[in-house]
Amino acid sequence: MRVRYEIIMWAQHLLKLIPGRIGCILRNFLLPHKNGKNVTIWDGTHIDSPSKLEIGDNVSINRRSIIHAGGGVKIADNVLVGPGVVIYSQNHNFHQKDININLQGYNTEAVIINENVWIGAQSIILPGVTIGPNSIIGAGSVVKKDIEADTIVAGNPAKFIRYR
């Protein structure tokens, strides 16, 4: 099993270097994620555990984004992910002081991004977050809790700005 994972990681590393639309087509065709129609995953994007990533129709994931889908990541239709966005569905356990952090394993919580969402550049989406439909996440935001539908949030931590 570990050898298969290494092969996927090597393939992904090489694929993320291919620029333009040809690179987007190759990434959609060759990476083991589930994706809909008209999906663009731009060059420089890193996807960890791609088999646990589901992408809907008409989704764009911009350059240099990182998606760690170990706990599952679902991106619905018509979502824009800005450049440098980080989406994590996994985190380190750290509660046992008598055990080194690197030996405590991980906890996973799915991330769900509903339809018609725009995530601004350099934002971070943490494990367990659900982003409601028709929402906007301002650039540079850190989203650590669920976001209601039809809202605009921004900041660190992301806070309600206004309804759309």
C-alpha cells in the first residue's frame, strides 16, 4: 500500500509542474480524485490523499493551493479557490504531554465546501469546517468554524462581515 502512495505522490509532483490548460487536463485525468465537468486544477497545486477529494462541476483551484484530503474534502459545483489557499481535513493529535507529538497520530474531520463559494487568495480552511452555499471567504482568512450560507467572512479568525 505504501508503494502505491509513493507512486501517486511522484506522479502528482510531476503533474503539478505542467502549466496551462494541458496541465489541468492531465491532472484531472491522471490523479485519483473524483471530479465533475470543467474542473481546472492549476499548476503548483498540491493534493495530499487525492482519492479522498471530491470536486463538483465548474470548479477552479488556483495555483499553489494545498489540499490535504486525508479526512475527506468535498468541493461542490461552481466553486472558486484562489491562489495559495490551504484546505486541511487532518491535524496532529497533541493532548498527551507524556508522548511526543510526532508519535500521537492524527485526527481527521471532513471539510465541505458547498456550491457557488469563492475562497479568496491565501485563505486557510481548517478540519471539520463546512462552508455554506453562496458564501465568500475574504483573502487571507483563517476559517476554523462553519460558515453560514449567503455570507461574506474575512479575517483571522474569519468573522462575519455581511450577508450577500
